[in-house]
Amino acid sequence: GGYKIAIINDLVPITTLNTTRNNYAEIGYDNWVDIEEDGWAWEYEDNIHIPDNLSFTQNAQPYSSQMSEIHFVPRIMLDYKTQKYGFYMFSDDMVGHLSLFGGFSVNKIKDVDAMLMFDYKKFKPTLYFNFYWATRHTKQNFPYYDINDQLVENITINNDVNYQLFTSDLGLRFPFKDYKLWLSYSYSNYKQNIIQTSSHEYEYNDEVITDVLFGKLGFDYYRGHVFSIRALKKQIKPHYLSTMLTKGGYILDATLKYELNSFMDGFALNNDYGTWGAVFEPNNTFRFNVNAHYFNNFKSKYFLELSSNIGFVSNKNIDDFFHFFGGGLPGLKGYTFYDPSLTGIGLCINSAYIRTPLINEKFLQFRDFVVFNKLSLGLVGQFAGVYNEDFDDLYNNLKLSSGIELRAKGFMFYGYPAAVTLEHHFPIADNNETDSKTYLRLLFDF
């Protein structure tokens, strides 16, 4: 539960104690030699021989970076009702100059999640680069309509679609006064590959005939270059449970980006190359986002957290692909992430948490898998709004959400800390949204 530091005011040297041989034996001395009638002397035999001419610098050499062996850890994911199997890998320099971390997983339909992260810390600013790659496979069935918009029931269209998403980050991070700063550049490329099968079934001469047409199509639908600067200031009152039940302080996290976005706007013939392909339209914009948290403590048992998340983009005409999404776990938790009423070019989310500890010393153990010794109960209130034309939309379309939260802190079977959060949220006074949402998180910390 913590540490205690004590000062010994009355320190008595052991040589001044009026002791006997048995007292000395109790504190670990051995090989007694009787040197006089009223006292004892001792010596301790060992195999350590220290040379008289020992030098700590004679054979010293400059340190050269040396990575540890690459360690692999099995990884099992449950994602959109599928099981993904893979691994994490990591390697570090002995003194922390270099760090390599990666992961890979795949499921039975060949959906892949891969990442590689590298830090170079020899300079005052840390250099880093990150790569992320994901693929998704889905099947889509479409009815066929003729030029008069009439449904043709004997023609079906089946698409096997493969999405490939790639993003890379390159940047610097360094401290500046009380802030941590990030300067970064990011490149993204999203692709879509379609294998289409069209089936036309009809009867001819009392025989059922099926004509099948097969085709492939692949194209990029998003390319982006993003330049960003991020500043983080964190002033948290330190104590043992500072991340679970914060006694006081604040967090200020602000990011400014300039995005060079090219997004697909249909297909056309390229006059220069004579090929058919995607047409890209610019969706360039500045994007600003600030996330602020304030913490306080009342009567030593009630912990308050107030937070605001504000964001907006400068280009009001960008495609809704680049809008803010204000629902789900990072937003208004009583609504889904892509809720249309919480999608726009501007966003404001405000939250209030009040937490109190339920268990502080007792242990809750589930076999040998996990042990918890801290448990807290929290009540949550949120309101949020988005705008697309002007700021008045924020106040005219406010959404409310409320919920309850349980937090548990302990240790897993492999010795690492465990932080579990269970939340249940529901919208308030919204006839269009009545379903509640439940979130479960298992991490190393809150």
C-alpha cells in the first residue's frame, strides 16, 4: 500500500552495548574469538578478495548501444466478434537509448492488425517513428436496378471487399519548461479492392440458365499528409492512487494540425493516361483540439474530475469523412461513436465524475488469475454538442448522458498491475436514442 520513512533519533552504536556472545550471534556475526574475559571479538570469513591496486577506470570503454534479444509475447484479441491470434515483440537498449516495439495479429478471414514503433533517445529530443497497417474483409450484396430505377429481381450483385489502411508517423518529442511537446508528420493511405460477381438467372426453353460476370477493381480512396504540434502539461498531486482517485491538479492537452487531405469523389477517365480511376478532391484544413481535466478532493473521500474536450476545423466544406465524432467511449458515452447527431466540424464534450473508494485494504481474489485490493464507485454526468454551420448549433442540439462507474485496481497472475473499469451509460431525455451502453476496460493503469 505504500512506504513509510522514519528517522531514528536515539542511535546507539553497537560497540557501546553491554552485550553477550548470544546477542551478537542473533544479528549474524560468526567465528568468534575469545580475546578477553569481559568481551568478545569476531571475524567473518568469506571468499571475496579485493586487490590493493584495484582500478575502476583502467579498462573502461565508451558505451556502445546494444539491443537486447527480441522478446515475443503471445497475443489473443476478440474484435468485432472474431478471434485474432498473433504476438507482441519488443527489444530495448540496456540504458534506454533505443526502443523497439511491434505487434501482429490475424483472424480466419485474413484481417490483419500490425504495428511497429521505434524510439531513438540519444539526443535531447527523442526521435520516433510509428507504422500502422490494418486490413478488413467484408461481403456486400446489392440488388440491381435498371435505368428506370426498377428492381430486377433475377440479378444479384455480390462484392468481396478488402480495405487496406496504412498510416506512418515521424516526429520529435521533448520537454519545454513545464510542457511536453510533440512535432510530427503523418502520412496515410487507404485503399479498397473489390472482387465483384454478378449473377443473372433466367429461364430459356424450359431450362434455368445462370450467367455470371466476374470483375476486379482496386483504388485509393484517401491520401493524407498531416503536420502537427502537440503540447501537454500535467500537474497532478502525487499519491499512491493518483491515477485512480486523483486528489488534485489538472491536465491540459492541446493539438494543432494542418491536414493536406485528398479524398475520393467518384470515378472518371484520366485524359493523360487514358485509364479509368478515382477522382480526388482536396479537403485541406486546420484542425484544433484541446482536452482539459481538473481534479479536486473533498473530505478525503470524494474525488471530483471535470473535463472538457473542444475541437473544430477551419474548412466548413470538408467531407464528413473528416468530421468529429462525439459518441462512444472517448465522447458522450450514452451514444454510439458514429451517432449522426454528434457528428460535425465542431465539437464540445463536457463531463463530471464524482468518485469515492469502496474497498481500500481488503483483497478480492479470483482464483490465481487476478487480485484486487482497491475498488471505487463513480457517478457520471455529461453533455455535448456539435455544429456544422455556426456556433448556435452547439446550444440548440445539446445531448445529455449519465452513468455509473466501477474501478478496480490490483495485480494479474503475471505480476503486472491491473486496472479494470466497468461503466454503464444511458442518454437522457432523447426519444430517438433509448439504448444504454456498457464499456469494459482492462489495462495496466487508468
